[in-house]
Amino acid sequence: MTRWDAYSYSVAGRRDSNEDEILILPLGEDAYFHGVADGMGGFKGGDVASAIVLNYAKEFLTARFARAVRPDQLKKILRELYDGADAAVHKEQKTNPQLAGMGTTLACILAKGNKYVVGNIGDSRVYQLFGGQLSQVTEDHTYVQDMVRKTGIKPDAGVLKRYGHVVTRSIEGSKDEPDLFPAHDKWFTLKDGDGFLLCSDGLIIDKTADPESALARLFVETTSLGEAAQGMVTFALNAGSSDNISVVLATWGEFQRTSAQTGEPAVGGRESLAPVDAGTPPWRKWCASHTPTVISIVVLAVLALVLAFALRSFGQSEGESADSLTVSRWTEESASPAAQSGVELSSPAWRPFAGHGLESDGLSDDLVWSPYLSDKLMYYEVQFGGIGPMAFAEAHCPLNAIESLQAKVPYRVTVVAVLKGGHRIPGVPRMFIFR
């Protein structure tokens, strides 16, 4: 009989606690469940929610598979699992009000014989590997993914930093709908040599990038599932992951590796031992191994700064033209003289938009900003995230004239004052969500 092999690995990474939970659950001779849950709500909530959900999954599926199960029932069983887990989290919140707001993701595979289905809610992921190629089966339920789907544009670094972890669906007692795959068929069919990766979002640093090739190599170019799983976690940590990281790897049938196996892959539980140096940031390890080089660079940098300061002071005392200087501090009071002298600004502080935080305007409104105080101004150049730049003669623009703008999508808006002679003065950007 063709069989499953599986291994799971979960670490807190650079966090104080691990809110992830993982589960590998045999269900009789020919059925299996693999799951990853990433808790949300802090130390006193996230770890509770993820544990509740996978404990419920274990109890529910063990009881359900004690009876006969047909492959065409897999989707129905998986939907019942999500509904019951959501109710269990809701019940715990009612019993313990201090846990209000906790929730968790759940990405999983449920298989019977050579048929399987995939479930997902949140931003944990399921990948399938076949023929050395890794492809994502699930779709993230996140603010960033919604933005990419609506606009087709990869968000900039500011949006990713601010909204990268905003989940739009989860198991939190609010009856959010999971995705079940395949969307239109009753099941997927397993092929001999299939591989699967289930992971929490801590494994994927840039949610809009394509990490599949690197992860696929780790999957097939290692000697065992255990080595592959630990290699993936180390890879994520070295790439800068600051979240909990959980990995479940599973293969079905004769899985082909590009290096000789040293032994049978093990069915693994939750591992508590992190990779060597897992909690040490990559920059610190680099510095430790390059101490003489680092000291030399620091000394040379200090000498260069002293020399630059001396030369600049000398140049100013000799009456050098301001055109040859780079202004490192920008204020509204110095706007006109700087613009008129043609100075290029390295650290602008012109603030087109007042206040701080997230603004909200309607798509039918004019976006208005503070004018740039200079008689040398030619026009304003405005960019909305990846849309633009667009030129406007006045300090405002009609939003409904920009067809690409989407409602309820965060945009990082940057206004640049373009001066006569071609000098460009960027203002401090601001985040907007348009209604």
C-alpha cells in the first residue's frame, strides 16, 4: 500500500513564545490529516486559539473516521471541522473574556486513499511539489493579497511593512468562510512522488515574492524530510524572519530526491529545538566573523566624516557657491532660497499632508496638499503606490480622474515639487485609504 511520510518542525524564532501549532494525524490505514495553525492575539490568546483548533481537529476527525468515510465526503468533513473549530474558539472567548479577539489561521490537508482536499483560512499556506516544482495551492486571506488581486500591482515597501500581517479571515468565532480546494471538483488525486509543504507565514518573508524555487531545492536536495524542514526554518531565519516558523512536510509514495537518503523519513511531532544560532540575527553573526574588517570600516568612515566637515567649513569660509553644497536638513523656512540656488535635497522635510497616521478620502473628492513655497515651482508630480507619476499644476488633484485607484486599498502617496531647471523636491509620503 502506498503510504504517507511526514515530518513537522516549529520554532518560536526571534519571539519569546510560539503561538503556532502543528498536527500530523493518521486516521486509520489509508487516511491522514496534516495541519498548521498560526495563532493571533498575543501570548494570552494566539497560542490558546491555535491549540484549541488543532485539539478540536484531532478529536473531531478521530471520531469521524472511526466510521466509514468515502472520498466524496472529504470536503463536507473539512467544512464541518472549520465550523466546529470556530464554535470552539467562540465558546472559549465567552468563558474567558480576557481572550476576546484571539484567533488563528488553519491550513490543512485531509486525505483518504489516493484522494485529498485542502482547506485554508488566513495566511498560512499549502504548497504541492511534483517533478521538482513547488506551487501554492491556497490563497492568502490578507489585506496585501486583496490589494494585489484588485490592482495587479505589487505594493511598495511601506505598505508591506504596515499591512503585511493584516489577516482578513481567521478562525475567531465570527464564522469566516474557509477556502476548500479543489474549488470545482470533489477531490484532488495523489500521484506517486507527490510532496507537500504546509507552513505558517513566518516561513515566507515577502508575501508578494516567489520563494518556491529555494524551498523546492531544500525539499529535494536534502537527505530526509527532517533535514529539509530544519533547513527551511534556518533559511527563513537567515532571511530575517521575526515571526514564529512552523513547517509540515509530507510525501506520498516513492518520493524522488537528488541526493542519496541516509534513512527513512520520520513521522515527527512538534520539535522544540531550534537550529543552531536560530535566535542570532544574521548581521550579528556576520559582524562576529568580520570584526577586524568592521573596525577598519568604522575608523575610515569617521576619518572621512572629519575630513568632509573640515573641507566644507573651509569652502564656506572661502565663499564657495551654495550650488556645490548638498543640504542635509530641510525646513519650510529655507524652501525658497534653497530652490532658487538649485540645491539638491538629500533629506527633505517638506510635508504636503498635515498630521500623522492613515488618512481617508472619498474617490469623488479632491486630494489637497500644502503648496511648496517657491516662485520657481513648475508643477507637482504625484504617485499613488505603484500608480503614476502624474503631473498637476495646482496643489490638488481630482481622485475620480485616476481610473486605476481602488477603494479600500492602502496607497503610499508621494508628492514631488518639480522646479524650473529640473530640480525635484520630494515631500514626506503619507498613507491613504480611499472610500
